[in-house]
Amino acid sequence: MYSGGVSTPERLIESTRELLWERGYVGTSPKAILERAGAGQGSMYHHFKGKPDLALAAIRRTAQELRASAERVLDGPGTPYERIEAYLRRERDVLRGCPIGRLTMDPDIIASAELRAPVDETIDRIRRRIAEIVEEGKRQGQFAPALDGEEIGATVLATVQGGYVLARAAGSPAPFDAGVRGLLALLAPRTPGQEN
Amino acid sequence: MYSGGVSTPERLIESTRELLWERGYVGTSPKAILERAGAGQGSMYHHFKGKPDLALAAIRRTAQELRASAERVLDGPGTPYERIEAYLRRERDVLRGCPIGRLTMDPDIIASAELRAPVDETIDRIRRRIAEIVEEGKRQGQFAPALDGEEIGATVLATVQGGYVLARAAGSPAPFDAGVRGLLALLAPRTPGQEN
DNA sequence: GTCTATAGATTGATAGAC
DNA sequence: GTCTATCAATCTATAGAC
């Protein structure tokens, strides 16, 4: 339950972000949001048009934060391989899953162009940033010329998103970590004299 | 809506399978199941203890079918690489997602050991089968000895599961196909004289 | 701007007629 | 074995007092 010097709309958005992550859109009721935010029924409908409007505000903020934190890692120091490795290995609460990726399994999100848009944009931007890094690595001779940046970008992001699925199914982060290690082994940069 | 010479419990299970795939567990109501099955309230509670019991029957059947069809491809003809390629490229209704994988984003499925069990078992068995095939490929010299079968198995399955996430976010199967192509490029078998 | 009261629909489940 | 009727609780939303 949020309190402190934070405004009511702010508490509503933060509570919605948490619940969307935990239970998805379909599984999140206004009542649950209001309880967590410590607000009454009227407050929500005063500040937002309804559940979809509040969810949109919450999703936009989560998308923005996720994109920023991913790009901080991808634009950090190191060789192309090292930056992709940093992205794959960065700290994650694996069993909670991806707060943006999980929304793609929500039928009401996918049915609404407005709610799906920030999800699409976030995933697409990260994927394209990885694609650029792979192309950079190809120019530097770190990756094989036969690799396609766009394709590897999709593979990297899919491994992460699918890693969450495997981990949640198993009830353990281990399969996520295994998938990441497998991908890194496949991506391992070519060093002089190395045959694979 | 199911009819024909099919029994009522059968129609209930099939309707539940469809709805779990489309809307997940949280998003599927007994009412919706009954409407699709063309049955009344009483029928469902006569044959099943309730929503979780019916869902369990539906999930077990879907899990069984998915495992069988995946293993048919993985145990088919061809080299280890070709069998993994066949698995990755097999026909999929990409935008519908995986009927088993999507359940991992359902909080009520994950909260129930009984409902999660068939999901876990299905994913785990396919992953281990791929791991065996990778080890077989290593023995044949088709894959680099440095690769770990268990890890690559997780990477392959994660790429598929995550590919669905990317595709549904984009509203197009293209990112799924791109991710698969990227992974296949990384897995590409070593042929005599080839350096990467 | 916040609250409670209330609305009509839907949820998951039960009772009891046929 | 199937149906309709009914249940208490919850859903999303609105009304209106403060």
C-alpha cells in the first residue's frame, strides 16, 4: 500500500503497474488497484476514464522504464559481444517474468491497438538496438559475416522472453540461466586461431 | 460450438482447451465454457468438481498432444541439426501462441502445483529431448564440443516461446521467423573446411 | 478531490426439478 | 445426466454527499 507524500493518481498508477505485472490485465480488478493504492472508488474515476485508461498510463510508464534500463546496458562500455552479454546477464527477477512481455498473453491487451502499442514499441526498439550492435560486431570481425543483425536481435530477445516462460514453468530461474548460457556459447566471438 | 456424436464431458474439455488457449485461465469463465460447449450449468458440475478440475483435464490433454507432436518431429529422420531445424520450422499458428507456454503467465496456474505440473513436465521433456539430440550431434562432430546440450535445449525452447511473445507484440509472425532463422544460423553445423 | 452508496452484469458454485 | 433457478461475491462503473 502506497502512502507518503505521493499523489493519489501516482499511487493508482504504481499499484496498477504492480498488479499488471503480477496478474496481467484480465486478472487485475479496479477494486484490487484501489485497495493497494489506499484510495476509494471515486478517486480512480476522477483521475482516469476507467480501467483501460489507467492501465494505459501504467503500461506506458513501465514500457518507458524498461526501454531506458535496457538501453543503458546496451549502450554501455565494452565490445558488441560484451554489451549483448551484459544485457543477457543483467539482474532480473526471473520468476516474476517481464512486465511488458507478459502483457502479450493478455487477450484484452492484444485486442486493443492503444494498449498493445507501447508493448510493441518497447520490444521492437530493444530488438533493433541489438541488431545494430550485431552489425557493429560484424564490421569489427567479432561476429561472422553470415549473421543477420535483425535475426540475431530477434533471437536474443526471444531467448530472454522465452527464458521467463521456461523458468516460470519449472518454478526455478535455472532454465532461464541455462538458455542464456547456451545463446552466449553460440554467439561466442571469433578470436584469432579459433575454429568455432 | 461442439455437437455431433460427442459426449458432454468431451465437449466441455474441448471448449475449455480452446478458451484456455485464447484467454488463459483467469480470463476463462465457466459460463463461457458452457456456452461454447452448448451445455447447461449443471452438466459441468456433474462431470467435474469445478473450474480447476475441468481446466486440469483440458491442460493435461493439451500437454499430452503438444508433447507427442513435438517428439514426432524431434524423433523423425535426419541429422541432429535437421531434426532441430524441423522442430523450429514446423508449422505453427504463431499469433495464437503456445497453448502450454501461455499458461505460465497465468497467476492461478502458477499458484497451483497441480495445474502447473503438466505445463512443467511438457516443457521439461521437450527441452531434455533437444538436449539429447545436441549431445548426439556433438558426438557426430556436427556441433562444437564446447556446446552444452542442456543449455542449447533451453535456448531452442526459449527462442520458440519468446518468439511467440515478439510476434504477438508486433501483431505479425515475422519476428518469430526472424528469431528462428537467427538461431539456426548460430547453430549451423560445422562442415569440413568451414571456420565458423 | 475524496468518499460511500449503489447499480447492473458476471463470477464460480449449489439446489432441485425433470 | 441435463436442465433452470438461485446464490453470495465480485466486476466495472456511476451518483451524489462531503
